[in-house]
Amino acid sequence: MGFLNIIKDIPIDIVFALFIGSLIYTINKYVYISKNLKLLAGFFSSFKKTDLNFRFKEIDEWMTHNPFVIVPWMDFKNTLVFSESIALKGQNNNLTYQDVSSTIQYIQTTVDPLYFFDEESLIISKFNYKFVQSVSTILTGCGPLFTFLNIAIAFGKVSFASQAQTLSSLSGFIGSMQTAALVSVVAVSCSLLFIIFEKISYNALCKRPLYAVQNGISSLFDNISSEKFLLELLKETKIQNNALQNIISELPENFKVALNSGIAGNLVPYLENLIYGMNLLNKNIKEAIATNKKDDVDDLF
């Protein structure tokens, strides 16, 4: 049986069509995923952890407008912990900024980034993954299906009406049986070829770019557990409360020192000058009375 006769057989054509169509669909999806993953990995590689606080808005806008990663990015963004700072007013109304926690210097996440940017969200969800995984099973199942179908058709064509018809029908029966066996061989071969090609292309086009994306985002965002972050905030709060209590306990003594200093520096000299003036006035009055110089006393007043 020649190759042209083989490809003219309808069951074999169906197997070939299913194999080629599934292969084209799979390659198109893998190329699309590979292109987006490489673009995402290149985008992450253009950032450094040290300047992430200043360029986070740029990352957020790019990821939000990218339909390929918007869903995992929105979920991941809710887990981020920023290096927040508070404004404190010091002397002369000067503002100073102090970090909420001394251990949080960069943008951190309370959940591992690989939980969101995993194989499920970046690869499997982007195409009909279950169909691709079942193609080999479908191709394998087509072998026995068309084999038994050809056998049933071949038995139906056998005729024992005459010796000539018997010989003619047996010749067709043998050809149909050969085609039936060949269908199974072609179906199993296409199934094995699809599995091999799909695994190789999946690893080359999808898994390797995925690892680059995961390494890039893991290098930008440090992972900190929520319990550790709350413990750090509790520690910072206790330190601030202790400093506040010390200030409150020292406030009466500082007020006393400030009051004594104010009295000694301002009120005492004023009272001394006032007493000196009163004493001088009293002395002049007494002298005026003693000398009976009434006019001078009048002039004094």
C-alpha cells in the first residue's frame, strides 16, 4: 500500500488533521506565553531593590495596564508592606521624618511572590491546558476506534455468493484489515510525537521564561511574614511608649528647673530694683522731714 493510498484513507486523515491542528494550537499558545514572559522578565530586570520605593508607581502602572499579569499583580499588591515614615515636628517647627520600623527598609511582602506568579497563573490559565493534555489520549483512542470501525466495515463487505465474489471480497477484506491496523499505528505514533514535542516546547518556551520572571520579582520584593511584621511594630511601639513615659516622668522636674531659672533670672532683679527704689524714696523723705525742707519734699512728689 503506497503513501498516497494511506493518506487517502479517511480515518488516517482524521488522525493527521487532529494531530496537526492540536500541534499548531499548542505552538501558538506557547509562543504567545513565551513572548509575554520574556517581556515581563525584561521589565523586572530594569529595576533595582534600592530604587523600588521611588519607582513603584511606574511598576504599578505598567502591570495594571498589562492584561497578561493584571490579575496576579492585583492580588500580590495587597500583600505589600511599604517603608512608611511619619513626620515629627521638632524645635523651631522643623519637620523630621522617622521610619515606622527600623527593619523595613524596602518594599516587602507578607506572602511569597511565587504564590501569585506561579505556573498556574502565568501559563496554565492562558490557554486550554486540559485540552492540550488530553490530545495524546484522544489520538491514542482514535486508533482502536477506527481500527474496529474498519474491521466492522470489512466484515460487512465479505460475500460468499460465488467463488469469484468470495475471492474479490477477501482481497478487499485483507486491504481493509491492513488499513485498520495502520490506523492504530499512525494514531499511537502521532500521540507519542505530540507528547515529546509538547514537553520539549513547554520546557523551552514556558518554563524557562517563567523561572526568569520568578527570580526577577523575588529579587525585588523581600518576603517577610505578617507575624514578624506585627512583632516589629509592637517593638517600635513599646520603644516609643517608653520614651514618652520618660518624658512625662521628667516633666515636673524640668518645669521646676525652668520656673526657678525664670524667677532667678527675671523676677528677682526686678524686685531688687523695686526695693532699692522704695528704700531710696524712704531715705529722701526722712531727710526732708529732718531738715524741714518742705519744698523739696513737695518737689519730690
